[in-house]
Amino acid sequence: MKKGWQIKKLGDVCDFDKIQDIHRGLPYVGLEHIESHTARFIGSSEAQSVKSSTFRFSVEHVLYGRLRPYLNKALVPDFEGHCSTEIFPLKPKSELSREYLLYWLLAEATCDRINATCTGTRMPRAQMNDVLKFNIPIPPFPEQQRIVRLLDEAFEGLATAKANAEKNLQNARALFESHLQSVFTQRDRGWVEKSVGELVADGVLVKPFDGNHGEIHPKKSDYTESGVPFIMARDLKDGLVDTEHCILISRKLADSLRVGFAKDGDVLISHKGTIGRSAIVSTDEDYIMLTPQVTGYRVKNSSKLFNRFIRYYFMSPGFQREMIACAADGSTRAYIGITKQLTLRFRFPPLAEQKRIAAKLDDLDPETQRLAYIYERKLAALAELKKSLLHQAFTGEL
């Protein structure tokens, strides 16, 4: 512990008023008004009436969201108001800077400890009585102010760098999407439009297929350390099927299944939960297995359709919009079954033009992915730097 610092219980340096009431004529803050991890207010400071009981707060409080605390929602308000009872208004005593307290609450170590107090599976809530018993390092007040100034300055720069990286990432992806849009909205002579069902009836495509449903769907207890790849939506990454980090099932079980056998060259697209993620199977094995989250498309007449063209068509903004619009609004996850997929429209030119388009996109796609990877790495590095700065701040290393 750094000289002059003390360790105290959070409840000894903060007050919490548990009185609930229905407040009118004051701004309201709900969890939806606090941005995760940033302590940024994204609501309105105008008066809002709420019929249920709430907590009142002032400009002396720090607001902390106890529902799903892993979302890391905390705020130092610059106005008086009332907040959801899922938000705890903590009022630091004179020895504790509220901005210092805010940063301590946002620190990863604190977030992990608070999350560990939660009860409830679907709606986990932090037990604030336990949190108030946590130890918090308390440096002298001028030292707290110095730490806050350093973090304010550093986080302002990090926020700017993050915004720039996010914009560059968005631009890189938008460039590729714009090219896809221009390719697949053209009306050149020779292009044909048919439904997936018509292409099946014409013998151009095998009827789309997915994995086994119901009781014969492999369960968690069937997963093995080696065997046949069992492909979920998350395993479709950057146009490839990740067969190294996916779940595996035994060859014996796979051979006994009825459907879901995807082969080398098949085009896969996710149709449940995450809609529209696509990839091409590349494997030396006889087959890999699909879960009910993924549809397989197989070319039956290779003189009519080219699999790489199909995959890029699946990526096109127009097809993505159509697929999402067709997805049923279920109670939990969006879903578009095989029967519904047969109604999807498919536009394609003669085979030679398909191959030319695919080759051009093959050149552009890796460059887009390279740029996206650079900006994603930068965003990850910025997030790690922020965590490191917060760690240093509360261990006396800043």
C-alpha cells in the first residue's frame, strides 16, 4: 500500500438513502440512459414522470446500476433527478471524491467482484449490502484529485482514438458493402432472377438442408474431444468455416444422424439467432455436421451456378435485407426455416460473369478484412490500455 493511503469499507465512506418515492417534475435516469463502461449519460435531463417508486439523487451522488453489473453502468450526474430502483445512488462522504469513486466502480477488478455478489440467473442483481462491505483504497484527497485528472485526460484521448478507429472500421466495411451493392443491383443483359425453390426444381441447387432437430439433435453430453466438426452460426467466420475451434461429435454418432451432412464446396448461411452469416466449406473429410442454426446450399449443376458467387450474393445488402425481413419474429430468436428460404429471390448472370465477379471480390475481400483486423486490434488495445490505467490508479502505480 502506498504511503498515506488507507483501506476502508465502501459503506464507511458512502451514504445510501434507501427511501423510495414517486417523484415528479424531475429528470429520470434508467439503466438504458447510461452507456456501458463509459459513464456517459445518453438520456434527457428534462423532467420525466414515472409512476413507479424511484430513488432521488443530487449532484453529490454517484449512480451505479446493480442489474447485470457486468454491463458496468455508472454515472456522476450534473443535475438533480430520480432514478430506477435498479440504480443505487451512492453519496461519498467528504474524504472521498465522487469522480474517484466512479473510476473505482468502473475498474475491471471492482466490476468482477460486484458481479460475483449477484443473485438471479436471468436477471442477475448485485447485492449492494455485500458491495458496501468491499474494501476501497483511499489516498489523501489531493491524490484522489490528481488521479482523477490523469484518468480524465487519458480517457479523453482514448475516447477520441476509439471513435477514429470505429469510424475507420465502419468505412472499411462500408466500402466493401458498397461494392457488393453496386454489383448485385445492376440490371445487365443475361441476368436471371429465380427463387431458391425454382432453382431446386430446375436441378440447379440441391434442396437446402440444415442439422437435425428435436430428440436426435446432438446434446452437450454428446460432445467429444475429437471427431466430426459440429458447426454452429458462430463458426462461420470471414467466409470460412472454423473447424479447429468448433464443437466435435463422435464419428459413430454423426454417421447415425439423418440430415445435416455438409461437404467440401457447400455454401453455408446462418438462419437462426444470427441471421445471414455465410461461409464456404473447405474440408478433406467426407463431411462435416450442421446444427439447426445453419443451412447448407449445394450446387447440383455447376454449369449454372458458382459457389463463390453464391456466397458473395448471400453477403449482398439486398439479400441480407430480404433474409432478415423473412425471419420470423419468435419470442426469443429470429429464425427463417428451410421452407421459407425456398421463397428467397436469387439473381445471377451467366457462369463466366459469375466467376469474373467472384474473382474481383476475392481480391477486395481480403484487403477489407486486413483493414478491419487492424482497426479491431487497435480497439482491443485501447480497451486493454483503459483497463491497465484503472488498475494502476487503484494500486498506487499511476
